[in-house]
Amino acid sequence: MKDIQSIIEDYRNADFETRQYFFLSYRSLRDEFLKIDQQDVAAQFSAAPVKNRCCTRGYWSRILMGA
């Protein structure tokens, strides 16, 4: 049987389908798996540039004038 740390590391490096398999197979580790998923999502959001159309020059004038 694999030790817990190797299972968690395998989960961290796995693709989506394999992560689902791990999540369903190792019920006692689900809290750890959720933490890893939350960290991955947070990293994706912080890496993505913020696009704010409200501050784009001339955006409001085009909307208000009906251009």
C-alpha cells in the first residue's frame, strides 16, 4: 500500500480524470485533495491578467453616445 504523502503527491501531479479517481478512492484524504484544488484555482486566478472594460479609455462615451 502507498503511503499518504506519495498519494497526495500523485494527486497534485495528476490530470483531471485521475484526480477524480483519487478523490473517489481515498475518502480519508478528501480534505487534503480539496486544499490542493483550492490552491490550484487561486494560483490560476492570480496569474490571469485582470481586464477591466470600465476603465478603458472612451468606453463610457461610446456607450452613452450610442456609437
